[in-house]
Amino acid sequence: MEYKHSKHVRVICDLNIGDIVTTDIHFTIKGLGQTIKDIKREDNCTSGFMVKISGYSGYIDSDWVDKI
């Protein structure tokens, strides 16, 4: 996913819906094999993108997942 921030600045998230990821940020979603269900642009997070993964009802910062 790519977001055009200004005239000469683009922010790129190298994740796509359907990608398989891992995370260890919380005991309820720790482990292998979560699937990315949605990606959205968010100014109030570290990476600039929030992702929704299988097994968790909310969105998390894309910095907290690792693509397999």
C-alpha cells in the first residue's frame, strides 16, 4: 500500500491484504499464521499504517507484525 503524503513524499507499506504475518505483542495474538484482513492509513501511529489481522478484533500498528 502506498500513500502520497505531499508533492515529493510517498509513504509505502510493504504489506498487503492476505499476507501471512507473525506477531508477539500480546498473548491473545502471539504466534504464527495471522492473516492481514485490512490496512488503513493512520497519522497517530509509529509506522503510519494500521493493520487488522485474523484472531484480533482491533487494528494494530504495522510495525508490530513481521511478514513471513
